[in-house]
Amino acid sequence: MATDDQALVLRSALLQGTLSATITILFTFILEKSVSKFGKSYLSLMFIVPIICTVHSKTSQNIAIFKTFKNALDNSAKYLSNNVIPGSLLAPLLPIAIQASIAISVNWVNQTPNLWLTVAPSILITAIYGYAYTFTLLSKPKQPVLEE
């Protein structure tokens, strides 16, 4: 055992169990929202245009930087036009990040012994669950809408 303090071990076990139940409910809710928004879309990171360049003054340097960046984006987009990232791969990342940060923070505040050995399995299992549930949500056929 990491410690002989039975009270600390019991408190850590209760904390982990309560945290797991709460996080699972929160994680599932956020994941369903994320999948409904991004699950069936495709994202190309090459089409992100920096808005910051347009709000700065129109000096010759800023215009040159903006044109250079736009040209690089256009060339990259042409080259990578068939390389897109399915939204189904990105949708679980936000809930996984939220779950991991909450689990690490709560266990750190609780001074859980062997922090990384405690939280790493739950983060890994949550990630596996997140991707499995995402693909389950995306494979469900849509219910037909009955008109009256």
C-alpha cells in the first residue's frame, strides 16, 4: 500500500467512486452534445483564417503578412484538400479533457497517494468509453418523423 493511514485510503476510495459516478454522468452529457454538433462534420484545419490580422492597423507590414499567410493557407488547402479530420475523432476530446482535469484536480486537492497511478486508468477507460459511445451514437439510425 502507498500509506498505512486507513482513513486516507478510505477517503480516497470514496472520493474516487463518487467522482467516477459524477464524471460519468457529466461526461456522457457533454459527449452527446459534442457528437451532435461535430460528429458528422469534417474539419480541415487548413481553412482557419486568423481574424486577428484583419483587426490590426492596415500597415504595409500587416497587409504583407496577411497576404503571405492567406497564400500559404490557399496552397496548403489545395495540397491537402482530401485530407480532413472527421468530427467523430475530435468530438470526444473536449469531454475527455474536462474529465481528466477534474479527476486530476480533485485527487490532487485530496492529496491522493500515487496521483498518476490513480487517475491514469480512469482517464484511459473514459477515453475508450468516449470513443465507443461516440461511434455508437453515430451508428444509430435516425428515427423517422411522423407527420400528422
